[in-house]
Amino acid sequence: MGADSTASLSQAFDFRDECDALHSALENAPAEAWTEPTQFKGWTFDDVLGHLYFFDHAAETAARSRDDVQALFREIFQASTTGVSLIDYSRRWLDGCAGTELLDRWRSQYQRLADIYAAFEPDHRLAWAGPDMSARSFISARQMETWAHGQAIFDALGIDRVEHDRLRNIAVMGVNTFGWTFKVNRREVPAVKPYVRLTSPSGAFWEWNEPSAAERVEGSAVEFCRVVAQTRNLLDTNLAVTGDSARQWLASAQCFAGPPEQPPVPGTRFKQGHYNSEW
């Protein structure tokens, strides 16, 4: 990375790099791919990118004004009471912006957002839809959402995304939301957190919680992040999961806020490769 990587909030540059990886894939995507439904809720590439662009815009709004971002979420909530979903709201906000124009606008937005958040101290607090968040958690969440939604695009294009150890930010979110997964699904949180030992993209080992033979998760950090971000079902991975608490956790793991969401049905999210032969 360049000299700006010495800034206090390194996660901002991890976010930018994650966005750059998705941008590169989309920059070379066939034009017809943009309007085809993906395996994620039938969203098109335009839908995925428009969603990311809108919430990057909202994240910049949060960085600049607590009052403005709270007003934005009040507007979104009010629209939801009349049946307007988040994806519908973002489509209206985009006002027809799509394809390469959307790609260019999103790139300018995420680059600006990375610069803004890089200047924050990690513990700086910002308002959002729920409780306030630290700047570190905030921009890590933007990286997670970019990575998770981007998976549908990489799958459709038949690309094996090149993963990097910046994925640790998402793994940390996954581990830290162990209790949240149970709470959001209205289940009692187990007293003991499973031991987690993952192999990073570079081959290093990442570990969390006390070692345990009874409750543990082991395997690829990429697969773990796919499960907690709900881009793959646990049964579609090679993760080794031991113990009832660990199995219950990863069967419905959710590292993002909002109402409870269920992971994809086994076998429904995978690399398709509809377009890779045309590149």
C-alpha cells in the first residue's frame, strides 16, 4: 500500500482495497451480465452495486453529520411503512443510474469514504441506524458488506476471488457476533464461546477464545467468513465444527445487523461461470 497506509485507521484502506477488487471484476464484466439475476435474492449487478453505493453514501453522511444520517434513516423507515424495501429505496435514489456510470460513481464514492474514515481515530463514535458504532467497526462493516455482496458477482462471473489477509476484519466481526446470532434469533446465548482456529489466505493461523476440544471451529478463514456473512451454507464448506453451541452458531451465523436472516439453502450459492469463457 502507499504512504497513506500509516494513517490511524488501517481498516479504511482494507475497505478501499476490497472495493478495488470488486471494481476490477466489474470493469471487465460483459455488458449483458449487469442485468442478469444473481444467486442473491435475484438481484442484478446493478442492484448489488447500487445497494453498496447508497450505503457508502450513507456512511459518508454519518461521518459528516449525525443529524443528517439520522434524518436519512427516518426517511428510510417511513418509506418501509408504505411497503418500500431497501432495494426499492436505493433504486429510487439512483434515479436510473446503472452500468458503467454507476460503477464510476461508486468508485469515486468509496475512494472518498476511505479517505474520510482513514482520518478518524479507531474509537471515534458515529451514529447509524442502530446504536452508535466506532469508526473501526463502521468501516469494517462496509468492507464486510462489499465482500459479501461482491460474492454474488464473482460467482456469476465464474471468478475465484483472490483473497487477502484483510479478511481478518470480517473474521473478527464473525467471532464478535457469536452472541448476536443467538439474540437476533431469540435463543439463549451459550455460556461458553467456541474456540476458533482459522487458516488465513496467507497461511497464518488466527485464533480466538479459549482452546477447547468440546466446542471448536477449524478451517479456512475464507469459508468461515462466507458462513458468517451468509454467502454460503455451512454444509457447503469444509469447516470442522465440534460441539452443539458451535454447530448452532454457524448454522444461522449472522455478522450483520438487522432482523434475523437465514443462510442460503445448501447448494444454492456457488461459482457459476456463465460469462468467464467470453473474457
